Amino acid sequence: MYILIGDEILKAQVKDTNYFYACKLLYKYGVKVQKIAIVRDNLQDIAKEIKYFSKMFNYVFTSGGIGPTHDDLTYEAIALAFNDTLHYHPTLVDIIKNYFDLQDLYGTFPLPAYKMAYIPTKSVLKFGKDEVTGKMLTYPYVIIENVYIFPGSPVFFEKSFQTLCKEYFTYCKKFATTEIYINAKEESFADILRKVALEYSNVTFGSYPERNRNYYEKPEEIWIYLDGSEESIIMIHLARVVSNKLRYCSKMKLRAICFKSDILKSEINEFFNEIKNMYNIELCKLEYEENDVVRAIKNFTLLKPELRKLLIGKRLNSNEREIYNNLERLNDNSTQFNNEICKNPVNF
């Protein structure tokens, strides 16, 4: 029910992200994707696939092949599939005229850019709203029967596809999903999994091995030392990435400690608060006497018995480090983070 169109995908000249984005969003809304096809830039091939998908599935989504060049054939192929003609849609003509500033340029109508407005006569335009601004999107998706036609550019595709899912699938029943992480080889539990899958045929089971990736079984026992250095901030970011990967704890607060002496300056304190809000952190501030950091942390574990591991970002190749006091300066220097970062757990 999803068709990608373009030679550039089959030649691996472009890495398509639209199908991944669409499948992930559709699953979130409770829509099961049953088939994905990639079709070359050929009029007959595209028309044949559109016709087949339209008969087989309730919804068909396409992306790509609606640009201004000779190999953009999606609209023409869809018209062929549904025995329709093409016309210049006046709304699309105006959008393209304004977007490309074509009022008085390059000769008379129709210019090559207006090919993007040359769509099947029976089709309709659908504008969605930007979820952030609330304003109508500048470019629509096109509908003909049960086929929904989107641009190939992720910039336009993602926002439009979001609005479609919200409008059409908000009230669909959602999938119930449980993920179990097992530290074992697949062959050790394959027979058991097969028996369970046969017994509960209305449930979909899958096994997806991941190499070189370990998840701590009790994330609530992990704390992170935050001192404003790039290493500690990257550690916070990585921890949030992993917690988002584990759906059951994606909304859980990260836990971090810092020392009050690290945030005496108002600008650093403000920066810490930005990090705290951005990454949803429970931040505890410790006091300690000079050369007595370990004792301060040990005392803290008495108050927080759930603290079992403390993660500390460490630079391997250099002793140099910089304390950051605002996000803008951190972002400016982010391209310089070429050193490998490792996690050093301190066990209690």
C-alpha cells in the first residue's frame, strides 16, 4: 500500500527516508502496512502498480515522481491507471508561480515548472495544517479515489503525511505492543517462539537480533554526572536516545547529579536548567568539601538507595575539556566532537 517511485532509489543514488517515516507513523496510528513497492520511472510500470494496489488495499500512498523533469511520470501514470485526463489545476499553478517567482520569467505559460500542477482531472487537493504554527501548509497532497500522492522531498512529505494520519486515523484502534530484550542467541529460543506463535495466531511475533548493543535492565538505577562539559552533555543525550528506544521508559525522567560548586555562576546555572528541561531530567545538586567528592556521592546514595550506577563521560585521547554555559555555544562547537566517548560506570 506504499509505492516509492524513482530510478534514483533503485540505483541507490538517493536513500529514501519517506517509507520509513510513513510506516512508523502509520503503525503508531494503528494502520497495518501490508506491502511496499519501488517502481522505476516508467509510465506503464507505475500505472500497472497503482491499478493493482488500488484494487488490493484500502489506502495507497505514493511518493516521488511529481517534479518538473521528463522522468517525473507519477501524475501521468495515475491518470492512465484510472482512465483519466490531465489538466493544470489553477490552485497548484498559483502555488508554483509564487514559489518559483515565475510571473514574468523565461517566456510564456506553460513553463517546465508548471508540470507539477498538471494533475489528473478527477483528483482533489488536500491542504493540512502545520502542527507547530497552526497555519495551512504551503503545498498540498493530491487524492484520486483511494490513492494519496505526495512529493518525494522529505521536507514536504513529512508535514503533509502527519496531517493525513491525524485526520484519517486518529480514531483507529491502536496496536498493543510489548518488547522483550533477551540476552541470548535466536536459535536458543526459536522452537519456543514458534510454538507460541502457532498457539496465538491472532498475535504477531517477531525476533530482531541486535549486535553490540546492551540495555541495562533497570534504567531507574542509573544516574549521570553532569558538570557542564561536552562529555557529560553527550552522555545525557545518549541516555535519552536509549530511553526513547525502550518504549516502556521513554517518558521516564533521566536522573543526574551535579555539584553546587559547578553552577555558582548564574549563566551556568541557567544552562543547567535548559538541559534539565530539554531532556526531562531529575537533577540533584550536591555539596562537598574539597577533595571529598567520593564521600559526597556515597552519602547521596544513602538518601537515594536506588542509585546503583553513575555514568561519567570521559575523553579518551585528551585531557582537555571545556565547560559550557549555553546551548548556542555548544551547538557551534558540536562539529569538533571527534573524540570517542565512552561510559565509565561507578558501581555502588
